[in-house]
Amino acid sequence: MTIPFSVILSITVIFLFSSSITDGLGSSTSYAVCYDGNSSSVCGIVAGKSRQSIQCFRSWDEQTLPILSTLSFDAVSGGRDFFCGLRSGGLQLICWDSFSSSNSNSSFQPKRIYNGPISLRDLSVGDDHVCAVDNATGNVMCWRGGFPPRLPGDFHSITSGQGFSCGIHGNESTVRCWGDINISNRIQTEFGNTSMVSLVAGDSHVCGIDFNGLVICKGRNESGQLNVPSGSLPFEFSGLALEANRSCAIRQPNGTVICWGGGISTGPPNDTSFVSIVSGSDFTCGLLVTNLSMMCWGSDRFNPPLVLPLPKIVPGQCTEAPCSCGVFPDSGNLCSGSGHVCQQCINRNSQQSPPPLQPTPTPLPSTRHRRTNKGLLAFAIVGAVGTFFGICTIIYCLWTGICCCRQKKIHNSVQPTIAAANTANCSMGAIPPLYGPGSRSSTFRRQSSRAMRRQRSGTSSMHADRAEEFTLSELAAATDDFSPQNKIGAGSFGTVYRGKLADGREVAIKRGETGPRTKKFQEKENAFQSELAFLSRLHHKHLVGLVGFCEEYEERLLVYDYMKNGALYDHLHTSKNNEDSSDILNSWKMRIKISLDASRGIEYLHTYAVPPIIHRDIKSSNILIDANWIARVSDFGLSLKGPESDEEHLSMRAAGTVGYMDPEYYGLQQLTAKSDVYGFGVVLLELLTGKRAIFKDEEGEAGPTSVVDYAVPRILAGELAGVLDRRVGMPELNEAEAVELVAYTAVHCVNLEGKERPTMADIVANLERALALCQDSHGPTLDALVTFFHWAMSEVTSNVFYNGG
């Protein structure tokens, strides 16, 4: 006999589900809604996956789209026109707009608005602003909408409406509001000194549950949205959600929904039970108890009520912390083994006993004697059913695992597993393990050209919509038969030529070295296939674009967009540019801008590409600059698909370029995304000092010196001015702090231990701040610097911290 999960959930909800997650227009939970005129979107965190990624449903085209599927999120919140998600751990906040055009086929476009190190919680999105709570201090931080960036206080939770936010504050748990002075002052005054357990905002009113379990609503009441049904009992309602003109709540213990006020009267079926609910301007959505799918109702878009084609949604935040009011049924599977979901406690700290129909999962002391036996019986029933279900699940998993493991070897044409590890020159050199035979072998297996073509089901078929296939004669004609006069550089497997196609397009053509089918030919083939596979599916403003390719006999050529202003390396280090003091890159603002461009390209590879990609050869010669002085990352001949998580690494012999190579990768043969961070840190030091990655001492007395050994000790000793590139000159007043912020970012990028280096997302945030400081004529501040380096500066001497404007 097998018991469906829905039956177990229905049984256990009677005993454990004394409350639901309360949510409204602008509070965070595991799903949220977004509205704009006649269109709406719903986003939720998918349950039962190794990554708690987000999927969204758009009402106008009924499409279901993923959001940053390589990332995990703790919570999501929505307002008018956009959503925000709080990444797992609370260290990054990402927002994305909802396209309301009925003719738009565009997917949601994410934008990061906050990076750690301060951990955030209680994400809250209003109509045009975003707020969250500092997990350590209880202070509120806000973005967009003209709100103050920081609001001191001890906030337990917050919620946002149209132009205002409110929170439960201090030891007395009173309501405090900010934003639009008319509505915020009114709501705060009307709540007075009432102590609240939960709080939810609508457009212009707020409802919550007090410590006596009663629903209280304050604010505007034009449609009767404050008129809580008379005769309601303590703890009768939970799961509040507020539309613009009406309020809704979940009625306990059966989980049905009741609404009051004006607006559209459409509601869900009377016998439908919900885990939680959330509202937009004129509609409400809820998470069904039976299967954790989502149903929406209210507006014309959801009339009759519609069950959305989204996967199962996790019913709350997955956590390892103990639960005071019980664990949500089947939490282990819903969280994919990464913690559990806690039941929410509406009557916390209340000394009143709930009514007879509202048994609590962990009875309070005042009701202990009357409820102990009933509580133990409830938990015994739940435990017995849960244990039986768990045993059945384990048996099923073992059986299916044994049966299915024999046929799980699957090749994916867009997830290449190519390694160019055994290379011979400096740029692709195979460096022997520093610690002898104890280093682990590569987890990646080479594939021959023929096998790769089979895997791709034909080169042309895979790339037909993104890359053109050229003949060798076409490319020879474009480069004047590969004339030395058209040679502009070299890449990871060959020489790069400038060319002009028959249709007039200027391109850069990389031609692999010709020769017999030797080891070198195999390396060239691997690099060609790697770059072709990756660039065919990568499209980003700060990555060099692939135009096409050519495979004829032993010839392997790749065709790229032409980068008119060449490589960053040449601007920094060639004699021609050294003599040209008017070079456009001889300004701190431009150098910071170029570094920001490149960092965004690398961040895309690490964070937004699916699967994530490790470049493996980040250096100034692989950062190219187009005609508009926009920097782009190039040369993916050594790139690899990254590991599934930040804690994992690839074990393989090191490859890259001397001077830029991660010492941890070089010595331990362990490759991670932080290896790219190290290489980028070297590039930042090049931009600051004007020195090559490896250079000879100007006095000629010492041997080759690395820019890391040269610059880092001086920066940490407070001698940054002594290492700055003299061609650029000393920073101006509004540039000084920006340059110092870049310098300390570089210092942490080249930390010997990868775990101590920042992520590329952290680096992008710092460089964005640095560029903003360069453009700030009113003088800089140190908030961003102190905030970002709070996590990493404990080992740095105290003279790193300084006072500024």
C-alpha cells in the first residue's frame, strides 16, 4: 500500500498547520506576483531541485521561463513591473523586469543591485523600491524609489506597498513606517503601540495579526478593505494577502480563503485549501495544499481561477535551523536534502490559548497540561505516517537507482567537456604537478574531432542559427591569402588575422597552425572545438562575438567580430602606446571602465552561463577593445564547463599563462572559478601600475619580478601612490578613493587561497562603485569600501582602513 503525498499533507496539516506564511504585495516568500496594467507575472522557487532556482509564468503569452537557473534563492518578492530575488545565504540581491508587451518574446532580464558581505533577510518590494533587513543588526537597507539607503533600527520583519514600507520594530514589536509621508505616518499612527506578530502591505493599507491572534487593518478604506469580518476568533485567520481594494486571509484550520472589501469578487473554490497566498493589484495567487502548485484568481486574466503551469513550489525558505512550530511535511525532499521548511508561528509569545479548533504544534506553557496528550498523539500519528512514507521512498529510490544507473550516460551537445591540458607553449603550457604523483587526474576526457562532430550531430546543424560556415577560399580572400601584413595577434591555438568579408564586414580570423596529425594538431583541434562550442551559445556585450567558422581537411578557423582598438595588453605595454601620453586609456576613469567591462564578461561566464564556464586564461591580451572603447573577453580555447557548485573543483594539470595563473591551481591542480579571479586580479594590477604580469626590474639589478610581488606589499603598506602608472598621473580628488578601491579589490583577487578571493559578482559591484566615485563631483564616501571588505580584511594591517570624505 502506498500513500500519496497529498494525503499525508492533508492529514498533517490538521495537526501542524496552525498558521501560514503571511505575505502581500511586497513581502518575501517562496513566490511572488508582479503586475502592470492588463498583464501580470508570477515567479516561484522550484521545489525538489539541487538548486532552488526560480521559474516565472507570464499571463499575456502563458509562457513559463527560468530565471538564472544556475543560482539558488532563499526568497522572492514582487512589485509593480519587476521582481527581486534574494540569493541563498542572503549575500546577493538580483532584480528583473517583467515585460508587459503582448508581442514580446523576450525573457526576463536580471540585474544585480546588491552584493555582500552583509547577509540580508526579509526582502520587500514595493511599487518602485526594494528594501531588506540586515540580518546582523536589524537595520533596513533600501534601493531605488528615492528611499534612504539605510534605516537604523531593530526590525523583525518588513513589508512594502505603493511608495511606502512598514516593519515590526523593537522589543515591543510595534509598527514603524517610512516613505510616502502621508500614508506611512497615517498607518504608523493608527497602529499606535499595538504589538504585532505579522504585517502585510497592500497599495495603501496594511493588515497584520497581533499577539492576541486578531487581524488588524489600518490605512485607506475607500473599498472596505479594512473591514475585517465581525465576530472573527483569535487565530482564525492567517496567510494574509492584500490587493489594492480588498484583503484576503486563509481561514484555519481548513486552509480556505476569505476576502473582504471591494474589487473583483472572483475567488477560489470554497473547498480549496492553501498553504499561503500573495496578492497583486487586483488578483491573488495561492499555493495549493494538495500538490504545492499555484492557483490565481481575481482579475479578468484569472477568471475563472487558473492553476499555473509552474512546477511544484517550495512552501518556504529551506533552513538547517530548528523549528519551534514544527517542520513542513516532506521538507527533506522539497529542499532536496538541503534543510527543511519550518511551519510559521502566528501565536508566538502569546499567553492566550487558541480556540479548540486551533491545536498548536508546540503548545505554550499555559496550555501544556490540557494539550500534552493530544499533541503527543498528533505527532505520533504524523511520525508514523512520515516514517512509513520515508521507508517507501528509500526503497523506491534504491530500486530506480539500480535500474537506471546503467543507462545514465548522456551526451549534451551544448555542454562540451573538452580539456586542453597537455599543451606545450607558455600560453597553453602543461605544468607538471608541484606535489608529485599525489595530484588527482583530470575529470574531463578529451574528444577527437570526429567524436565531437558526432556529438554535435554535424557542425552546421548545431550552429546554423548563430554562426556561419565559411569556406577556406572565402577566408583566404578576406585576408589577402593570410598576408603577414594582416596579422594582428595570436590566440590559444593559432594566428589571428584582420579580414574583410565579401559583404564588407570587418572580422578577425583565427587560423590554427597547420601540420600533420600530431599531438599539436590534437591540441589545436580541442581548442577549436572548445571555443566553437562555447561561443556558439554565449552572447554578451562584454564577450567577443563569434561570426562563423571553417573546417576543411586539417584547417580550423574561427571568425570573430573585429575589435578595432586591439588588446588591452598593447595599450598598456607596447612601446607605441608608452610614448603616446595622450592615449585614451591614460585616465583612471577609462581604466576603471575597461576593467568593469571585462569583469562583467567574466561574471556572465561564472554566474549566468548555463552551465557555468571557467575561462582559464584571463589576461590583458585576451581583453579586447572595440571601436566604441567597450572591453570584451576573448579566446575560449582553454575554457571548461565549471563545477556544479562553488565548493567543488576540477582536478587537472594546470594550463594557462605564466604570471596570470592561480598558484592554487598551479600547485594543487585544483581548478575553480576563483582561478579566473586570480588572473583578473593580475589584470587590475597591470592597469594600476602599467607593469607587465612578469617584468624586469628597471634598475636591472634583479631578475624577473611578478606584478603581484611588486604591488601587493606596497598597497598593503599604504604606499599605493608609489606604484601607480606615471603615465596616468596621480588621481584627482574624486578619483583617489576609486583607485584605492580598485587596488584593494586587486589585492584580494590575488590572495593565495581561492576561498579568500571575492567572486566576480563582488568584483563587479566594487568596480561599479569605483566608476561611480570617479563621476561623483561632490566627493566620495567610504560606505561601499568598508561594507565590501568587512568579510575579508581581518588579516590586513590596520593602515588599510582610512578616513575619507
